[in-house]
Amino acid sequence: MAGRTTAAGRGGRDQRDRRGPSAGSGPPTAPPAGRWPRRFRAPRLPEGRGRRRLLLALALGPALLIGGLALWLLYGSAWLRVEGVTVAGRSVLTERQILDAADIPLGDPLVSVDPGEVERRLLEALPRIDSVEAARSWPHGVELTVRERKAVVVMVQDARNGEGGGDEDGTRGRRYAEVDDEGVLFGTVAERPAGVPLLALDLAGSPSGHRFGPARMRQEAVGVAAALPERVRRDTRTIRVRSYDSITLEMSGGRTVVWGSGEDSDAKAGSLTLLMKAADDAERFDVSVPGAPAASGS
């Protein structure tokens, strides 16, 4: 019995040796070359449209992050907000008048300030401003640069309608309307500015007054005043307009200049300068025809 058992056991081992190692015994066998075990297989990228979407998302991710950060800095953070507004170029207007008209709230995001809108508000609210430039001054400010209109003539203001006209005789207590070189009435002052002529429109009964109107006649007189040499303008007390063809300068010392119409004002100004040098003691100068000026009286 013992002999058979030993032989049987040896036979069984011989059979196992011929079949190879049993399952679960011995080291694991390596997978064929070029293949991964199932649990270590590399992920496969999507194909076609899915691949493009993935690559687009990977490319846009940083840009979206940076864009979101920039928006937060401009609108949400406390770093880029309006802390002050500076004003340059003013002369008659006060800084408070300009700041009130600009209406730029402190503490608002600087990027939300619209320079064009600020300029529009200033030009509408303050006729004295001829031009204005508004600009953001990063990181915390806004700069306003204004250019005010300058009066070339003044008119006695009519208390009834705000227009100017007439003489200053008997008008104590009235104000003066300022008129610039474009004929724009832009402000009023209590005292007549030095060196600025008074414009008197005497158009009652004049056909020119009905045909052209006060605004056109005012523009003609403004053109005359703008053409005058500085020395003559300072010495001119009144520019009197009776009709389109009858403009007269009334100067200090009782002297007068017959100007005629507002046409050829530059040529007339040149003739007047030469005529005054040649006849400085004359009382009446006529440059209505600039090519043939005349002087009389002494």
C-alpha cells in the first residue's frame, strides 16, 4: 500500500510538471509587447470635433481667467476708482463751477467715466467754455482742460430779453453781455472789460435790420472788431452799426472812423493803420474804400 501511494504521488507530480505551473502559483506572466494591462491602459483622446473642443477649452481657459481678473480690477476692485478731478485752463470760471457741471462722482470706477459725455455736459452747462478736453488719468484721476471764450465786444444787456444792444448812457446798474469772435453771446459781467469795445446796434428804421436781423449785424460788427489792430481796438470806445453798409468806430478823444460794411475788414484795418500814422492829428478817418482812405479835421 505504501509503495503504491508513493508511486501515485510521484506520478501526480510528474503530470503536474508536464502541464506547467498551476493557476495562481508562481510569478505573473508579462503581457505581450506594446500592450498595457487593462487596469493601466492610457486614456484615449476624443476624436474629431471632440478633440477640437478640448483643445479650444485648454487654449481659452487662461485667457478667460485673465479677462475675468481684468474686469474685476477695472470694475470691482477699489484700486482703480476716481479719487480726484483736476481742472486746467480756466480764467473767469471757478473750479467749483466746472466740477459741478462735469458731474464726475468720486469713488466710481475710473473706466466708467465717459470723457465724451463729460465734455458734452460742460459745453451745455457753461457757454463760456469754447472747447474742453476730458481725459482719464490712471490710476485714480480725471483731467479737464478748458479753453474759455474771449470777448471781442460787449453789449449793454437788455433786462427784458437778455440780448445786448444800445448805448451805455443811462444804463447804470445794467450788465454787459460778452460776445466772442464768432458772434456768440456767452456770458455777462457787471463791469465793462478794459480794452473791449462796446457794440451799439442802432437798427431802428433801418432796412438792413429787417433784412439781415440783429444776429447777422452783430456778426458783421464782430468781424470788424476782430480785424482791428490791438492798439486801435484798445482805443475804440464804441462800434456803432446803423445798417449793413454803415459801421462806425467811435474812438477816444472824439475821433471817428467810417468803416462802411464789414467786407474787406483786413484791408481796411491795414489802411487805417497807415492813415493814422500819416495824419495822427486828424479827427475823422474814412476807410470805407480801403484803396482810397481819407482823413480830415485836426
